[in-house]
Amino acid sequence: MRQAGYLFVTFTDGREDGEQIYFAVSRDGLHWQDLNGGNPVLTSSIGEKGARDPFLLRSVDGNHFFLIATDLRIANGKGWDVAQYAGSRDLLIWESDDLVHWSEERSVTLGVEGAGCVWAPEAIYDRKRDAYLVFYASMVKLAGDAEPKQRIYSVYTRDFKEFTEPKVYIERTNHVIDTTIVEDNGRYYRFSKDETTKRIRMDSGCDLQGEFQEISSEALATLYGVEGPEIYYLQEQKQWCLIVDQFAEHKGYLPLVCKDLAAGDFSVKEQGSYDMGGFKKRHGSVVALTEEEYERLLSAYRG
């Protein structure tokens, strides 16, 4: 697919309707234009009536889109403890053929019994198993745990309607949340937030269900207080762009670039070399667009 631009699907904070779905577009993946007048494009009216951490996935045939999100609205006033330990176990789902006309939102319960939450769901197509691997963080107390712990769980689906039983996907010594995965040259690269150190860890493997080895990255090791990693390829620049949400300093997303994922040689983009748009973007996702898709989005949501 010839990339003509990018769509950023995100939520924001600091406003009454911030925990909903917002769109922004970019030609180069670094300078973003907010759509729909900076207002939500999609809103959730079910469950907690909020949608955080949206992730947009193009179907394997390229003709359909699935948008999934966390069923959570902190503005409801229940607080983060309730959200983690007794929150929604549902996944929110929208579907579209053209990124403009969307199905009504629906939900599916994915959290295992006793799970405190289902956070930051993402998905990637697994060619070996001809299904989409959906993964997310859940706070669960397993046998042998002194206290509940955040782990990454996963399920498989072919249609985002029927799902396999959840299984632990990433188990670490520390709490782990916010995982994203990308494939490059036959290998998978995972980026996850260590909830204890508040840094992003990178690892790699050749099979989504196989062993992964940590990749040392000086740039990631020195970045503290970040979460919500997302990665996408900048075709014109021939490099990868990793964006991380600087939540600790309330600064929004920061881009890093890298030519070789296997080396983990990321460098932070300098101020002035990118523009994240008019509102602060929180944990979201980026997908590449064709020229037709880019122009269609501008036509529908330019106002």
C-alpha cells in the first residue's frame, strides 16, 4: 500500500468529553491536523460511557477497520483504585469500511473472572494462526500472588465477535501494561510499559507465541514517566517512529525515530521538528492511509 498520510485515533483529557474518540491526520506522521473541529468523532454510550486508549486496526484484507478501546471514564469520579481493581472487564468495538461511516459501539467481556480491569487493548494479525491476536492489561490475583498484579492477557479472534479464552501473554517481575506490537522483516517487536519503573521496555521474537528477547535501547532506558507506546513506519523518511505519552510531566506525546528496530537505536525528535496538533493527545494509535482515505477523512471531518 502506498502511504499518503496517517490517521491518529486518540483521546484527550482536561475536558468533559475528553474520554471519547478523537481523530487527527498527518501527511508525514510528525505534524498533525485535528479533525472535526477538535471534537470527538465517536462517543461511547454504553458501559462506563467513556472510551480510552483507542486502537485502530486495518483488516488483513485491507478493506475493513476495527476500532477497539478501554471501557473507562475516570470523569465518572470513581477514581483510579476502582478502575484498576474493580473496573470494567469489557472491550469496546466499532467497525467501518471507510473510516467515516461507523457501526454503533458494542462491548464484549474479555476479562478473566476476578480481573480488576481490561486496559489498552490492541491487536495484530497472526499469520501462522490466521487470526487476530488481541492483547490487553488486566489486574489479576493469581495463585501464589500476595497482591493482584498487572499482566498482559491475550485472546484470538477472526471477526471481533467471537474470542478464545483469555490467557496470560506477558508475565514480568514488575507490573506491565500498555503493550504494542509491530512486525518488521519477519520479526515481531513489542513495546510495553513497566508500571514500576515507569519506562518502556522493548523485546523481539519471531513468533507471537514464542520466546521474546529484550532489546537494549539507551534512549528508552533514559526516558522516565512515559506510557502508551505506539509505533509506525514513516515511509518517506524510511524510518520507524515510536511515540510515548509523557504522562508524568503532562506533556502529551513525544516522538522518537529509529532506522533499525533490531538495534533499538532510537533518538528523540527535537522540539520544532514535530507538531502534535491543537489538543493534547493521550494513549491512542496511528494507521497509514491511502490518498483516497486521507481525502475522505478531510472531506468528512475538516470542520
